[in-house]
Amino acid sequence: MASRKRPIESGSSPEEVFKTPEKRVSVVRLPDSNFTELGVEEVCKYLRKEGLGEWEDKFRAQKITGVGLRYLKDADLEKIGIKCLGDRLQILHSLRKLWQIEAEPNKVFNDPIHGHVELHPLLIRFIDTPQFQRLRNIKQLGGTYFVFPGASHNRFEHSIGVGYLAGQLVQALNERQPELLISRRDILCVQIAGLCHDLGHGPFSHMFDGIFMPKARPAKSWKHETVSLAMFDHLVEDNGLKPVMKEHGLLLPQDLDFIKEQIAGPLNTNSGPRQKWPYKGRTPDKSFLYEIVANKRNGIDVDKWDYFARDCYHLGIQNNFDYHRFLKFARVCEVDGQKQICTRDKEVGNLYDMFHTRNCLHRRAYQHKVCNIIETMITEAFLKADEHIQIEGSGGAKFTLSKAIDDMVAYTKLTDNVFEQILHSSSLELAEARKILHNILCRNLYKCLGQTQPDKALNVTPEQLHSWEADLARSIPQSGSQDVSLQPEDFVVNVIVMDYGMKEKNPINNVRFYCKEDPTKAIQIRKNQVSKLLPEQFVEQLIRVYCKKTDEKSLEVGKKQFVQWCMDKNFSKPQDGDVIAPELTPLKASWCSDEGESSDGTSKQTNSAPVNGYERAKTQLFK
């Protein structure tokens, strides 16, 4: 064994000999990641750089530019006079580096959803910043975690998943259709957009921009995507990433514009006539790239693919949509002069399943009645604490919770931790907010009185909600108890919209498909060509009413007032209406008709008068 030991080289100390060797990585730096812009001489220069200068005269003679490199095959090289197979293979290997993102060593993450995820070193530079790491402390599902104990995942891992899937889709298109001329720059920009699309989320995710901000600053209209752009700019500047992006082949400011346009749409918001092509980052021949991260056309994008899979996993809900099939069948076709991402005609049912999955997630989890009221209570606490929370921003200026969105230095510090900051404070100004959050932890929650639906969609304003709360306080049945008096401030009304992502529209109408016989021709598939069992409507409005008083007597009275209010407003009968107010529900004739459906679920025709229960209840009510 001793003879097998490696001898110590002369002049080397034992410490030097047994030192762990440093990791050395040979990184290929490409002259221009957008190889399609290379001219003949630039192609020859690249060949010389790769040690293939002996063949540059043949390339020059054939006037081969960057556009043609993608189409070169072994037979083409042999035809122009490169006889040796080994030389041809070496040339093809070197040329492929121009469009393969694997030119640099990737970092591997072990993700519970996507398995081993590889990300480019430039993406790691974005991840390793305070602005991105902030997402570790923002729950993906906000207050839903207080109901579903597994829903503890954060925006951080979701963003990494979206960046990864963005790369998977764009590279699938790149391999399947090399004629699209997707460059390394395109791939990196799409991945960075996926990675950074949620930088603007505030505490408890959608609760902050959907509930808290409209109440805290009703005059300011904004979405988290808007703040994502500001945070992205701040991230790039604060961490000096522009030189790093240039080093990896990105062109600035064009590629910065392209990344931001993918997150929030066209950056040009001038009120003049709409331009034919509103984007600056890429030309119309790359229009399909704008459908990968945030698809404004039909909502089918990698953001949804990740949160469907990730949320279902953590919620314990079955995910019926398999994005791997979409990756297998995705291709780009021309539609009305623009290139769109299309899929096989046989996948239309799978896409309806995708939107059905989205609806189920909202119904079972995101819009769960207890989740909603917990987020309502957190919002109330934040509103009471708003002016008393001071966050230091740029130049030492102080910002409140609702004004932190105006300063990215302050906003970087604003995460879900503000919940604990209020909860564990000893400030007298935060006493009311602290009590509300304590009630959440002790499960002293506002109670749901019931859920109803209007006959047709209503445009509900904050003023309308306050008016309804006053109406609820006045909706006292004649048989109601006189012992309990509920005030408008004792009620909370939530209006929830359930849809397939495009309000009343069917998103599949904006999807284009192709057939196996002609994969270049895009077609539309209407709902009646798929199945008669698909939904007739794609949006509905739910109205939930909660009571802040939780004692048994107040809840009993509140439920009866809720039923009376539904009758007065001509809303649908609450599901438990016959149980909580059996003396009231028969009084509304339309509630007694079973809406044309028999007890076995089949349709029936009825012209009979309201059931006898109506007269019995009327006698009981007014005796």
C-alpha cells in the first residue's frame, strides 16, 4: 500500500500537497450570443477562434452568414469540400455552441415539483440578490396557510420553478423548430423574466395588492406586476448586474426592455394611436416569446403550470393538468400575421382540464370561506397598523406599509414578517391591530353567515359593499328576535368572481391548434366540437356574508337576516337556507320551484302554484 502512495514532489510542503484543489471550470465565451446577426467575416472569425480557420475560405466562398448556420448539416459540409467526417463533426459541434445555452456550467437545484432543476449562471446572479431572496419570506398562498397546513411554500421556489419551465418551453420550441432562429439571448431573457415575474408581490401575496392596497390607497391603481418592474430595475442597479448581463452576451437596453415587457406587457403607455407592434424588446417575428411567461392572449403560460403543480402538491389536491404533454406538442404557427404558440388538436380536452383545475383550486382553496375571512382580518389589522409602521427607505426616509411601494429600498424590507412585527410589538398604537392578529392565531374568527349569487353579474364598488352591510342590519324578519341588534359594522360582505381567467370569455377560443396532417396550419376548435358536457358559462359571482359577532345568539339572528336580505335582493337561496331559516325560505315563490329540476336531478316542467309550505309559513309568520 505504501508503494501506491503518491510521492511528495520536491519543493512542495505537506500543507501544499494535501490542499484541496480549487474547482476549475473552462467557460466558453461566445463572440455574440445572437448568432443570426453574424456576417460572413464574423462567421469566419468565429471559426478561427474555435481552431477551425483552415475551413474559413470554404465558408467565405459560399457566403455563409449567421442565419444559415442553423441549417448546416453534415451533407452540406461535405458538399462544400470538407471530405473528412471528423472535421465535419468538429465544425458542427463548434457551431452548435452558438445557440445552445449549455455553453456554461449550470447550477442544480433539487425541487420537489420538477426534480433536479438546472439554471444558467446568469440566473444564479439574479437569485443571489437581496431583492430576490426577499421572496423566501412571502407565502405563495397568503392566508391559505392558516387553513391548509401544507401550504407553506413561498414565492421564492415558485419563481425558480417558473424560470425553469420558461427555459424548458423555449428550448423545446428551439429544438423542434430551428427555423424560428431562437438565440441564446432569447432563451436567457425568457428565463430571467420567468424568474423575476413576481418580484413585486407584497406581504401575503395577492392579499396585499388585491385587498389591502385598494382600501389603504383607493386612489392609486396598481398591480404587483407594476412593482415587479420597479423592483427588477432596482435589483439590476443595486447589484451591478448590467456588466454581468453584457458579459453573458445580452444587449442593453434592448434585452432589459424585452424582459420587462414579458412581465407586464408593452412598456409604451402613451395615449396616442396604438402602434401596430407595441413591443420594443423583440420584433414581430419573435411574438411567440411573449406568450411563455405571462400569456395575455389566452392565459396558458408557465406561471400557471408551476403554481398548478406546486399548489396542488402542497394543498393535497389532485392536479389534473400535465404540462409535460403541452411541452411535447407545442409548436409555433402563423396566425393573422403573427407567430403564436399552438398545440395539437387532440390536446383541446387537456386544456379544458387545465382551466377546470384553475377553477377548482380557487373554489376549494384560494377562495375558501375561512381563507377569505382570515385575509380580511389580516387586512383590517394592517389598515389599523398602516400609519404606525415605519420602514426605512432611500436616503433614510420613512415609509408606511401602504407607501412602501413607492420606494424599492423600503419595499425590499416589506415581507410577511410584518405580521410578527405587529403581533409581538408593545406599542399602544398597534394594540387594535395586535388584537386582531391574536384572534387569528387563537381561531377567534369572524363567522360565515352564508353564500349567495346574484341573477346577473353586478359591478360592485366599495360604496356598494357598505350599502349592503347597512341593508343587512335592517333586514330583520318580522319573526326576528328583539334581544340582539346587529349593526352595519358587524357585517362583512365579500364578492368573489370565479372564472376561467378571462372573465366571461372562453379562453380556449383564443387558442390555436394544428393537426398531424399539416402542423404548419393553425386552426380554431369551438366548444361544440369538443363535448356537450363543457360549461355553458365561464364566470360566476359569489357573495359571502360574515358576522364579526361570534356568540351563538348573534349568529342565529345574523343568519336569518342574511336569508331575509337574499330574499329582498332577489339573490339565490343559500344552500343551508331551509335549515337556518325554515320559516322564511318558503315565502319566496322562486325558491320553492326547484328551478325546474326534479329530486332525481332530471329536468321537469311545472306550472303549479307554490307548494303548500308557502301558506303554512305565511300563517306561522303572521299569527
